[in-house]
Amino acid sequence: MNRKDERPSKISYERYLNELGIPEDQKKSNDGHIPDYVKYGTWLRVNESDKFESDYQEWKAKVRAEQNL
């Protein structure tokens, strides 16, 4: 693991979401709005930047709190 993955950066959050994958209920094949073939984190950052940013801030606070334990 490299240092970028260890700190709560936007890049590490995007990679985290890419690894999780698209939530099943949001896939186009399940009547959602996100194409099944995209990387979820990257798609979210590009197409729904406000949601990406707000979710990133919550995730960053959670990661930092866990690091301080």
C-alpha cells in the first residue's frame, strides 16, 4: 500500500469507491442511472461532484477519527 492510500485524500476515497463497486440499486441493469461498466468512484467524481465532495468530507472525518484512536 502506498502513502496516498493511507491518508484520507480524494484520490484514496475515489479508489475506495472503485473497489466497492456500484451499488446494485444504482446500476442501469437494475433500473438505476449509473452504467454497469464504469468505475463507481471515478464516475461519481466526474458526474455528481457535489455528492462526491460531501460524501468525501464525511468519509475523511470518519477515517481521521479512526486513525486517532
